[in-house]
Amino acid sequence: MALVDGCDLYVVNIPDDEPNGVWVTEIWRDSVAHEAWLSLDAAMALIQRARPLIVGVEQVKLRPVGGAGI
């Protein structure tokens, strides 16, 4: 994801209290960049590979207003 245009941050997290859980945090430049990524064959292939591991997805939309690393 480091080379994906428009993806400012992509972090995979494992919760301390849920070792089998995974949280993925993504920050995109804008919704256009995110939609462009999702339209690529590489993105679809990655999502298909991950589907067996995905029990549920909760999308939370936020607007970053500052902080280190952004």
C-alpha cells in the first residue's frame, strides 16, 4: 500500500485483548482516490484473498484534522 497513490496511511493492528482480531486503519487523500484503488484488479484480488478471514467489516468515516504522520 505504500506505493498506492492517494493512500496516506495504512496500518494493520492486532488488539491486545483479541489476538485473533485485526483492525486495519486507512487514511485516503479523498474518496476519489479510495474509489480509484477499489476499481483496480489488484485491489479486487487482494480483497478476494482476504474474504475468508473477514467476519465483518465496520466502516467508520472520519475527517483527520491533524496529528503526527498525516
